[in-house]
Amino acid sequence: MNKYYNHTSNYDKYPVVNVPGTDGECYTGWDAIAECLNRDLMKINEKVKVVVLECYQGVLDEEVVVSLQARFPASHWFYSADAMLSSDEINAILKQDITDDEIFGYMTRLNMDCYFDGKKLAELRSKVAAVKEGVVFVYGVGAAYVQQVYDLLVYADMARWEIQMRFRRNEISNVGVENKEERASLQYKRAFFVDWRICDRFKKKLMREWDYVLDTNIAGTPKMATGKAVWAGLEKASQTPFRVVPFFDPGPWGGQWMKEVCDLDRNTANFAWCFDCVPEENSLYLGFGNVRFEIPSIDLVFAYPARLLGNPVYGRFGDEFPIRFDFLDTMGGGNLSLQVHPLTQYIQEKFGMHYTQDESYYMLDATEDATVYLGVKENIHPDEMINALNEAQESGNFDAEKYVGHYAVKKHDHLLIPAGTIHCSGTNGMVLEISATPYIFTFKLWDWGRLGLDGRPRPINIKHGKEVIQWNRTESWVKKEIFNHIETVGEGQGWKEERTGLHENEFIETRRHWFTVPVLHKTDGSVNVLNLVEGRETIVESPEGKFEPFVVHYAETFIIPESIKEYTIRPYGESEGKQCATIKAFVKHNA
């Protein structure tokens, strides 16, 4: 019996962008993949036929190599790893970006060449050139850097979430080193600040040249699609409403609400997070016939940035998706860590990011005793509070309510959290976090004396935090500036539009619509990100029939590319004739 949600879940955990006309352009299983490659190779009228199999970080090399070698027994294999610097040399080069910090590094400016030894590279290229006949495979991260002339380019892409799971299972190493047994959090940090930046820069140079894309996100179930089909899928996604693939993760403070609403495993102790729109981390499913093909959703941002984001947003942020939606579930759980995010200047100077983690809490649900911590109390002495936080790391006790504002919250409240504001959600709240994308730059100040799920204390960052806390953001400021600043900006028969945020310091604006009738929306130069915060289901339609009708269920986050320009949303199915509500975020650029 459900405690929080009196309906059967209709939340779609596996949303797909179906790509018409691509039957026969995706191959499942190593036999079918090898047959496809062999057909193409037989058409090449050369004595030496070169296949470059470029990999993103995180591919299970043994599966791919062993499977293809067994099906091409006479082929010649060369590995990019053989031309790389030693682990010690790579570590020395990357040290300034990896840093000694537990969580934070510096966004690297390096490129694929940084991993390679010039002498080894020349030797490997000579060995490839010395082959006089047969099929040559050049494999690995940077394979297309080693061998820049080829007959076929196969790109083995990887979903970021699956990479993280492989880190946790000690299955993979970072690029150019053997560190499978290193703590997963340190591997993730290295990947986030270094490996993924370098692999993404190299990927963008290769995307238009893809002959095939290899999906090995599910070990033992490989799929390979033509580059043409993948590009057709990306093109369709750039001009239709779509959802990325959500993923869910337990945490030390996690709750029970998402289990019911999102139909998750009831045997898992809790679920703390859901990443439902973080395109740098989420995947995108493309439907090729009856095959569901997984790629990182960031590929769409790289492929069609202006069409997806809008020219003003692309001009400001480049090929980055600047809006993030995610869930924080403390229903039946605990408090989040007391935390603060860096100011823009601080994140630029310390971490190499050009914008910061401004955010907000939209209360998707809450029990009667739900609370949040926000800002500091009046007349707080900063040194006294910082000393108390430092002492708490030894004593295990910190009187949060002595120093931090503590407020009751209810369903549909919206709390704005510009960078520099101390905050955390208390227990029994279901938060839809609407924020700027830089999501790992959280300075934890106090974690309520508990351990992480790995049995280790979660890193506390008072040293960073004290440099960015805005001490003038007291209770009076919170009430005046950021607590439920909701204003009606338009209404008519059966609908009302409200501006709910964000704060003037933040570049995102949010609008909430209550409606029983169709409501017209315009993208107006910015990608729109929405969540259905009230109602069982709605339908998104094009007034001019530019895209297929798109059904959205309760609590689902969906993306409207700027290229759509106009769309309507109305109650649908079980919600026909009933009031629904959406919250919409977009980038302010006309102010």
C-alpha cells in the first residue's frame, strides 16, 4: 500500500525518441556486428583495410576486443594504449587539474595528445603502416589520434551513468592508468575534470565522420547503429519534445517517495537522487525499429547546439546545456547536508568553470512537518559560526537552528537559492531542484554527524564554504528576496501563469502554469525545460503539426528544443477536465 501517492505509477523510466526509416540500420549481438563490418570491408578494393575503433573512457575493452578478434581471426590489432605515456608520466601532467582535493579538480584545457608519448606514437604508426595485407583494427581511447587515415570509423560511446557504475564495481580505469581499485569517487573526479573533457573535445571532431556507433552500455548485449541512423535520431530530437533517461541513486538521507511515484525497487533501502534532466550525465534512447539504442544525451547538445538551446543561449554558454532538473527525496529520510555553492568569480578562479551552481527548491510534495534551512539567522557572528562548524567535525554536534534560518514548507512552495546562500532540505520534503548545470560544486558545511553509504564520512568543505557564504542573507533577506516570491503574470478562462523565480542574481527564469484548457507556450530564444507538477498526464502538441503529440506523466521532466518555437500543453487522458500544472525553466536573455 502506498503512503505518499494514491495512484498507480505511470512514470516512464525508459523514454525513447523513435527514429522513423531506420529499420535495418542497427545490429544487435557480436555476430551481427561482425557480419555488418565484414560486408563493408569486402566492398573496399584495397589490400589493407583499416578499421579505427575509437573508444570513450569506460568501455569494457576485454569484451569488445575478444569478441571481434574471435570473428576476425586473421586481422591485425594495434592498441592506442601502447603509445601512451607511463601512468606516472600521465599523472604528473594531469596533477594540476586532478589536484589533491577529495572532490574538486580543475576543468582541464588539455587535449587527446597529452596522453601520448611521441616516440611510442611514431613506432606504433610505423607498425600499422608496415602491414601489407589484411584487415587492421586500431583500438582504444585516442585510436583515431594514432591512426588518422582509415576506411571505417566505429565510435564506441559510453553513458556517463554506466561509467560511474563501472567505477563502483571496480571494472574500469581512468584513461592511460591502471587504477581500477581506486575509490570510485576519486575515479569520478578524475573523469569529470580531465578524461571526459578530453574525450568530449575529441568526440566533437569525429562525430561527422562516424560510420558506426557502438553501444556497449549493457555488458554482453552490444548494439551497433550506422552513423547515418544516429544522426537522424539526433536531428529528430532537436526538433521535437523529448525526455532523457532518468537514473536513480540511494543516499545517506534518501527517502521513499520516488519508489511509489517512479515505480522503483521496493527492496532498495532508499532513493535520494533522480537525475531527470542533466544532459551531461543522462542518456538518450533512440528507437531504431524495435531496438532501443543508448547514447549520452550530451551528444545532442554537441550535434545541434543552436537548434536545441537557441541562438542567445548557445552564444552565451556554447555547447553546454545550462539548465538542470533533478529530484531530492527526503520523504521518510533525513536532512540533506548543510551546504553552500560558490560565487561565479570563485568557481572561475578555483575550478575553471565559467558559471556557477545557482539553484532553487520547488516542493513537489511535502508532509505537514517538512522544513528547509535557508540563509543565516539575524546578527550571526561569522567567525563564531565557522568555529562551531569546525568544532562539530570533532564533537559530532552542531546546533544548526542557532545559526541557520529554519522554515516550514508545503507542496508547491518555491525557494530560490542564489550561490552563496546556506541551505538544505530538511526531512519529509520532495524537492524538484531547478538549477544551473554545474552540479558537483557543493561545499558541505555539516552532514549531521553521519557516514556516507560507503561507510566513510562524506567530505566537508568549510575551507571553501567560508569564502563564499553571504552573511547578509539573513531571515529578513530570505523572506523579502527568495521565499515564495510568486506573482501572477497572466490569466484567462481555465488558465493562470505565475512567475515563481528565480532570483535576479540567477540567469534562469521559472514560470508555473495552472490549467484545465490548452495553454500556448513560446520558446522565445531559449530551450524550455518543464516538469508536470500537478495532474496525472498532459499532452504537448504543435499548433502547426511540426511534431508528433507528446504525452507527459506526473513528475516527468521534458525538454522543448528552442527550434520548436510554439507548442501547447493541455490535460490529457485521466486528467481531462481536471486542473494540471507545469513548472517551466528557461534562460533569461531579453532583460
